[in-house]
Amino acid sequence: MGKVEVSLVVVVGASMTALAVFGVLPKDPVPPAIAKATLWTPAPLAPPRIAETNSVRPPFAQADVAFEVRPLPLLPVSLADTSLPSIEPPLTTWSREIASGETLDAVLADAGLGASDRAEIALAIGAEYDLRRLRPGHVITVVSRPDGTPRRVELAVEDGVRIEAAFGEQLATRVLEPDPEWVTFAGEAVIESTIFAALDTADIPARFAVDLAQMLGGTVDFRRDLAGGETMRLLWREARDGTQRIGQPELAFAALDLGGSVYEIVWPDDRSGRAAIYVDGEVLRVFAQPVEGARLSSVFGRRTHPVYGNVRMHTGVDFAAARGTPVQATAPGRVSFIGRRGGYGRVVEIAHGSDTLTRYAHLSAVPDGLTQGQRVMAGEMIGRVGATGTATGPNLHYEVRVDGRPTDPLSNDRLAEAAEREADDTAALRRLAEARSLLAERLASELVQTTTERL
């Protein structure tokens, strides 16, 4: 169709529309040419021709595959799936050590907690730990919400133990105990003035000076026999939770070379307290203490009293241990007294013959079956560690009296269990050889490590 015909169609269409709108269609018949033009329709388009090529035909024809369109099921959408995650409000942490004479309530008040919260926390923690045992150095940690209410309160006490009170729908308390790893260390020190100073200078726990005095006090005169220049080599164990030390270190082996003689001590791994003392490689004696695994905290002699502050005679030795630790008789005898004696608190006394008596003081409890006049054997439990009487904390005051006069329990030959030699000398010498070998190995390892660090 030419341009003229197209234009004619457009004009006729527009004219017909105008006439229909204004209602003035003419009554005269349409001319034949125009009528013919209005009946025209375009011819259908022919399909495109595809040129044949050498292309590879697909393995199946489109007509061979039937496609079925199915509507996808709508997944259920819950409001919980579209809700935004809850945001934990920021918490504040407050922590400090307990000072001397402070109570838990005073520390919690310093943390800004109200009276009702403090009372609730004290009840919760007190159910797991005796609050009378609070000591300087214990740490209180308070984690609070923005409104100042507590979220969690933690009391860190001795040996890495923590008591935690958590506030949720209800107050929950738990005791968290560490799972430490035992690590062995070795060190060497030269004595120029005192054992304590020598250990401190060599970066070895200075408290070992008390352990050495406990073991060798009746054998070595530290004032007369030490002229200066003597060598000590020590092997000890520490319980570690990561890099933090748990509790007190424990001596495993000590060697003191006095020039003329070498004194060596081997402590057992079972913490039974039966440490063997050797002189020049031979067994001298075995010391048995009344509390297994305890440490000597105060020796016999004049000292400044820890409660009264004046200098007075200390008539026995003190073993620091946890409350309730069993106390054992150090020698066979007969119970001569059970009761209280002033500052000694609860006491058990055992007579060993007619002239020797042992006294076990500050006890928290005595076995129900123990009676006055009863015969007991060495190693038999006669009480438990406590803090009764005049005591600054749980400990056993152990005293030996001969003819009514106090003597040094560490040098009294009458009660030295294992003044008898060990029945199996071969086993005793083997333990000494093993201790010497381990000490030499650890000292060599410490030397290599120190040299590497310096490089």
C-alpha cells in the first residue's frame, strides 16, 4: 500500500470518529472507493526462513519434551522469622580485692548495690562458702545492667576457686573449681646470709625456707653451720591454670651442700607428708607430720604473736591447712584429755609413756568415738583442723611436752617416726636417684631456656 492510501485511511478514520462524536453522520451512501479502502487488512507476515548449515542438531527435539508448569508452594512465614534479633544491653563490670577487716556486705555496698540485693547475694554465696573465711586478697567482681541491678556476682577465693551468683528468672549459685596442670620447676641458690634471702634472690619461692627449717631444724644448725657460699638446689611442683598459679608450690626435692656433708630431702608424690632425709646418700630419718599435705606456717621459739602483737614464746609448730582436714596422731599412745584449753581452743592430748605428751589444738571437731583413756595408733585420726581459740585462720597447733616442758617437735627424737630406717633400702636409694636425675634434667632445661631468652 502506497503512502497515498495510508494517508487516506487515516483521514477517513479521523472523519468517522468526529462524525460519531458530534452525531452528524451523513445519510448519503458511502462512495465505493472509500468503502473498499475501509475493508483493507494487511497480509499476514511470512515466517522467517532459516538457512541450512552444518550445525549439530540437539539430541532431542523440542516437541519431544513436555514441560509442565506448576505453581511453587508458598512457604509459611511466621512473625518470629522476620523479627529483629534481641540486643543485649551493655553491662558494666566492677572488681576489687577485699581489704583487711572488710565484710562482703561492705564491699557490695561500695559496688553500689542496694540493701536487698546485698542480702540476697550474701545468702546465695554463704550457702556455698563460709563468709567468716573471707581474707584480704579475695576478689569480688560485680557485673551490672544499665539500671544498676546485678547480673552476676563472683567471689574468687583461695586455690583458684570461684563462687558465682547469677541473676536470671531466679538466683542461681555455683562453685567453679579449676582443673590445674602440675608443672615441675628447678632452681639453684647460693646462701650468703640467710636461706630466705638466698631463695628470694634466686627467684625461688621464699616460703621454702620454712619447709627446709621444718625438715632440717633438728639436724642442721643454720646459724652455726652456714658460713656463706653454700649451695642449695631445689625441685618443686606448681599447680597451674594457664599462666596462673593455683595454691602454694610444693617441694619435691632439696639438696643442701654444706661442704663437709650433703643433706638431701625427698618429698613423696602422694602428699602423705612422709619425707625422707638423706645424709651423704644414706637415709637419716623419715619425718611424719600430723596433717597430710599441710605446710609449716610457724616454727618453735620466740616470735611476734599474730593476734596480740607482742613477742612471746611459741611452744609448738603450726600447720596451715583447710578447715576440716584430718589430724592424725604422730605416735602411738593413750588419749589423756579431750576438751577446751583457753587460747588453744578445742584440744586433744595424747600421752606417750609417762613423760611425753603431744597436744593438738585449734581443732574444729573430734571423732564421736574418741574417748579419754582410749589407746590410739600412729596415723589414726584424732580430730579435724579448725580455728577455735586464739587463731587467725584454720591451722593445727602441734605441741610436744617432755616432763611438762615444751620442746621443739621437729627435733624431738622420741617422736620421730621413721627414726627407724626404711625396711627396703634399695627402694629408698632408688627414689633418691630418681629425684637427683629429675633435678639435673630440669636444671639443664632451665639453663637452655634462660640462655635462649637472653639471645
